[in-house]
Amino acid sequence: MTMTAISKGFQRVMKLLYEYENRHEKTMLKTTWSEKMKMTKNNHQSDENIDYHMEKLLKQLSLEKYWPMFDKRNIRYNDFLKLSEQDLKDIGINLFGPRRKLIMTIDKLNELRTSQEHSRS
């Protein structure tokens, strides 16, 4: 789903993923993603009230089998955004396809971060 969002330019979904770093994980992990979307829609809350967990991001990319590699190294969302292709190889993501999907996601999320920072200035 994330790759679809990236390829089609769905900025709202990308914004939700980006804003993960500013959310309190413990409370939001008790709520499923679909419940969060309903709460936002029904309560007219802003996107800032929605959290996103690194494990869920990998699941959305159909790469959940790699979660233990990230978790073992304590790689969280902010760390994820700084990873290079070599970093992904070093943590054990040896297949080109999954690495490429992750690099494309990282690039798009960083691009979104940059555009949001510029729009705030």
C-alpha cells in the first residue's frame, strides 16, 4: 500500500508515515491502523493525531519478514529514514527487490519531509 501511495503521489498517506516521528508510540500501538483512520475521519482530527509504527510500515510494503532485522538493531523510523543501500545490505537485506523497495520508500519519505519543512518556512 505504501508503494502504491508513493507511486500515485498520495501525499496524505505519506504525511501520515512521515509524522510517525512526532507521535507517542505506546498509546497509539493499542489502536489498529483502520481504527486510527476511522477516528480521524469521524472526529475530524488532523493527521497529526495518527501514529505509524515501523513494523506496520514494513507490513504495508509486504516486507514484514524483515522486521526482526530492524528490531534487533533498534532501528526506528528516524533511523530508517537515514539508511543507505549499503546499510540495508549490512543488516541482512540481501535481495535486490526488497532493498530497492525500501530505498524508494526512504527517498520518497525524505522528499516529503523536505517539502513539508520548506512549506513551514
